[in-house]
Amino acid sequence: MSGCIFCGAKGSGSHGIRADLPVALQIEDAKEIMRRKYHAQRFIAYFQAYSNTYATPSRLCALYDEALSVNDVVGLMVATRPDCLSESIMDVLEQYSQSTYFWLEVGMQSIHDRSLDLLNRRHSYATVCDSIQRAKRHGMRICVHVILGLPGESRADMLAMASELNRLEVDGIKIHMLHVMKGTRLAEMYDQGEVRMMPRNEYVPLVCDFLERLNPEILIHRLTGDGGHDNLVAPLWSLKKFEVLNQIDAEMAARGTKQGQLFDPGAGYQ
């Protein structure tokens, strides 16, 4: 059974981190990188690549506990699919939510079932909503991932996601543009001219439009992303991450706007 058309064999993840090492050593390796780059002193262990609740509760606890045992690790972030969150797994995650600084990341990607079908996600948007609502009942902070620029989605389709995020009362969001990675079904579709990548001069104002409609209480974890020089096919402009972020900042400043500028607590957005 094939997976998502955009997922590469290595999954998502921080480039340069030694994935072949045990969890604790991966974190130690990453800590040195973060100290050199950002002078960081405290760390959140991020289970990012693949679906990090796809194991037995005992296996997950062993991995999470190993991460939290590392010196200067003060919290935990766990990314997963909405269809990998059974009640037994929710119970496990709730324990960590109560005992440490904790975020659950859910791959929403889109609110439109036709897009989820195209991406071969093999779950519906109803599954996404159910997972978020159940996680909230378990008292967890929820961060969702969304992709802008999916084939067949109009500007209105994409901006409607802001309204849904407001309605679901999520705590955080990571915004990505659609990436084409080597060795994926999406790469084949791109080579055959079946999909179009959004240019930067469309992505930047779209992100700003999205932010204007988003509840200002929702924490922004990410505004762009990149796939790494070795595996990214398109859009190559995404490799210049700080240029993209600076352009988003400049666009917001030029508009004299801010997150939630058009947010209406009664209607979601205008």
C-alpha cells in the first residue's frame, strides 16, 4: 500500500541530525548543533519524522522517557498522523502532557477531502477533526500542519483553512508550501506536468492573507519550509528560507497589518 504522494523515504526531519543513533545520542548530537548556531541552553525533544505514535504504548513510553532523560531537555513534541491516535495512545500522550511541556502535532495538510484523496492520505477530514477534538479533551496543546498550494485548491479553498483552525481552537500551526521531493509519486507527477508549484511571489502574499484571518491566539510555529538541497526538486526558491521569511515580514509591514487583523470571533474571518 503506497503512502502520501509527497513523502520521501527519509520522512521529514532536521538535516544533519544523526538518525542512525539511539534517541538520547541523537539529542546530544543535535544539542551541540543548536548550541553552536543559536546559543541554546534548554531543549524540546522533537519526534518529527514519520508517524511518532505508530507503536505500542510501552515502546512509545520507552522512547519518550529516553528523550526526557537527557540533560537540559525540558519538553516533548510528538508529530503524527490523525489516524494514528487511538484512545490508548491518547492516554499515553496525556500522561506526558500533564508531566512536562508537551505539544502534539497533527498532519492536517488540508480540510478538503478531494485534496486528501489526491495526496493519498487514506483518511478523511472528519478523521482530522476527531483526532483534534479528542486530543483537546485529553488536555493537550495541538499544533496542526497545513500545506498551501495543493493542486486544485483555489485561494478561497486555502484561506478557508484559517476559518477551520479558528473553529477547532487549535493552539499552534505550521504552514508549508507544497514540496516536490526526489523519489516520490509527486515528483513523477511534476515531471509529467500534472502539478504546478506556487511561485514565491504568490506564496508570500497568500501567507499574509492567511495570517490576517487567523485567530491571534494561535501560535505560529512555522511559515515556510525546505526539503534540503540533496532531495528537493521544486520549488527551489524555498531553499532560501530566511529570504522568504523576510519577505513575509516586509509584506505584513507594508500592509500595516498583523495576525488576526481580519479575525472575527463570531464568524472566524471576514
